[in-house]
Amino acid sequence: MSYVDEIYEQVVAKNPAQPEFHQAVKEVLESLRVVIEANEENYKRDALLERLVNPERQIVFRVPWVDDKGQVQVNTGYRVQYNSAIGPYKGGIRLHPSVNLGIIKFLGFEQIFKNSLTGLPIGGGKGGSDFDPKGKSDREVMAFCQSFITELYKYIGADTDVPAGDIGTGAREIGYMYGQYKRLTGLYEGVLTGKGLTYGGSLARKEATGYGLLYLTAEMLKCNGQDIKGKTVAVSGAGNVAIYAIQKAQQLGAKPVTCSDSTGWIYDPEGIDVELLKEVKEVKRARLTEYAAARPSAQYHEGKGVWTAKVDIALPCATQNELNLEDAKTLVANGVFAVAEGANMPTTMEATEYFQANGVLFCPGKASNAGGVATSALEMSQNSERLSWTFEEVDSKLQTIMVNIFHNLDAAAKKYGLDGNYVAGANIAGFLKVAEAMTAQGVV
Ligand code: NDP
């Protein structure tokens, strides 16, 4: 049995009931096969893949807090410090009822390669909890965040592990977490990113993942003889990534016609009204039915269905495995020619393979959504030098990073005879840097 297959079997056997983690490992290992097999003896002797797939540290803890009725609630908190070969652990905190150790491990594993691709010195990590901020009062969210950090603060720090936002963790949650960290440690340091602008946050961080997704998509199109201008776009999600992807798509002359949340989706042939969407989602924290009620051109549909819209480009920006084989077939039949992931692993492996087999340009999230973590690293730099850069300065660095990411993965794919396979290109380019650093640092 080949080294790659042996490691995948071990991962499945040692980590039962963690399907998302298995899926992420399989996708990465499959694309690394050509690289590993070219150097199998050395990698095997060094147990490089065993060390890559096993997190350096996994922290699981109890998070007790009191709700508004005086009832004690107990959630589970997680932080997986996956790989610190190229820098301190960096990765978001997800607050969603679906969170479990397998989900956090899949996200942390992906984060290693994503962070490597940014070209910045950041290792991979991820955290979260099965707490659901939806429907909770501000006081309840604060009580949870304070309890979460009261345990986690022992393991994080500006030079060790720097968490950030993710699903369910926005500016409000980061603020409460930062306040509690400062109170417990007495340190005013860049330990969390996505902070508010009055206390160490970076301009353009809020916009970074969505904007970065569009910068990379535009470059991918350009390098394939296409222009994003005038194209129609389907976006899923209506959160941080989706909103700023829609905004930047419009600025680049494209027309996003959809968005969605966990209860339904909008088709708006006139193009999404991004200011209205921000009002509904960022300010009122309401459902998309409110968007439809305020916008005569919008059609609201219950449940799934965002991928049935006829568009040129699809940008999944909600959650993992939200675009399956059937969706891919519908999109291709409707003429889609490019897909770039804003969310982490939103496309199933079968759907990805279908897109690739049908000539659709496909960019995986670990490359196309890396703008968020890249700008978080820029926030860390600003915190270290106690300076704030202008919006334009951060945005221009972001744009350069995203364009470089695309060219690096494109070059890696070509080098290994996999021209146009951006999934393989991203995994290979991300892996090689981490593998070299791990090898140089010895058996640790
Ligand atoms: P938000 O919480 O701001 O928004 C998530 C959106 O997706 C919401 O509209 C939410 O709907 C919807 N959603 C979440 N879970 C589900 C589900 N199970 N089914 C259907 N819809 C769902 O999160 P972000 O925008 O920050 O994150 C979105 C994705 O992007 C995630 O995969 C995240 O890991 C990834 N990502 C985020 C980065 C960032 O900087 N924020 C950086 C890199 C990747 P509802 O409002 O109903 O909950």
C-alpha cells in the first residue's frame, strides 16, 4: 500500500465519526500523491505525513454560563493547535450548534495550507463551540464569551496562538473575548484579530475575505481569457463573507443575483441591494424574508435552492458541503464557467470533480478565502508596531496577496503536470513550504 493510502487509513481508523475531517484529509492527500511519491522514502522515514495529520495539541473544555432566566447552561469549547512549523497558530473561532471536534479538526487542517499560501508567517489552528449566538441576548453572548476565554486564555497569546472570527463569531463576540482576555492577563496585546477599530482592529479586515475572494476570482478569470465585468454571480450565505463578496463583485462590474441563509434564499434579478442586506443581517440580525419584504424585485424561496439560478459564476460563501453533485450538475447545465469557494469546503468532492471534468474553473477555499486570515496577519503586524494603516494600504496589500496566491497555485499545478487543477496546485504549494519547515526543525 502506498504511504498516502496508509496514512489515510490510519486517519479514518484513529478518528472515528469525524467525516468532515476524513474528507479534508482525503482531498489534500490525494492531491499531494504526486509530490509524496516523488520523495516517499524521506517523508516516510521522517513520518512527515503522520506528523502533518496529527494536531500538535487539542484542547477540549467545559464552558458554563448563566442564561437570562438564571438557568446554568453548559457548552463544549475547542481549540485545535494544529501546526506551528511556519508561525504561531492562527485560525478562527466558530460558534454554531453543529460544532464538534471533527469539524474543528477539518477546519484546522485546512488552515495549515491556507495560511502557508498567504506567504505570511502563520501556523494553522481553529477553535469553537457548540454555542448558538442566534436568539441570545447581548448579555447571554457576553456571559458565554467570558466563560469561553476564562479557560482558553491559558493557551493563547500574541506570539503563540491568535484566534479570530468565523461563523457566529463577529465583532461583538471578539470584543467580549478580548475584554475578558485583557482583564485576566493584564496584557494589551494582539491576541485576537477582527477587533473593533477603536481597540487595535485593522481597517479592511471586515471586508477582507469577501474582497479577497473577488480579487482572486478576477485574476483566475483574467488568466483564462475572461473578464469578470458583466458576469452574473450566484452567492450563497448572507454573513460576513457573502456580504463583502457581493459588494466587491458589484464594484468590479459583475451582478450578484442571489444570497441565502439557513432558512431560505433570495433571487433578485435586479442585483442584490447590498446596503439593504447589511441592514437586515448586520444591524437587525433578521431573516432574509425582511430583505424580500423591502425589495419588490426580490423573490424569496424557503429552504435550499440557490444553485438553481442561471449564472456565469458561483461563489459558495455559507458553510461546508452546501454544494453537492446535483447542484454542480444544475450549475453546469445552466452554463456556469467558474466556481470559487468563499466558505471552507462548501463543495463536496464529487461536485468538485464534476466541475473539473466539465471544464469549469474551480478554486478551493483554502486559496480563494485566504484574504481573511491574511488580513488578520496584517492586523497582527499593526498591533506589533503599534500603528494603524489606512484602508487603502491594507486593501492594496490584500489585493497583491490574492493575486500572488493565484499565481503560486497555478505555477505549482503546472510544475507537476496538473495544469488548471487549482485544487492540487493550492494543496501542493501550501504543503511544500510547511514540509520544508518541519523537516528543517527536526523531530518535534
Ligand atoms: P457568518 O456567521 O457571518 O455567516 C454565515 C452565513 O452562512 C449565514 O448567512 C448563515 O445563515 C449561513 N449558514 C451557516 N451555517 C449554515 C448551514 N448549516 N446551512 C445553511 N446556511 C448556513 O460566517 P462567515 O461569513 O464568517 O463564514 C462563512 C464561511 O466562510 C464559513 O465556512 C467560514 O469558515 C468561512 N470563512 C470565513 C472567514 C471570515 O473571515 N469570516 C475567513 C475564511 C473562511 P444564518 O444567518 O441563518 O445562520
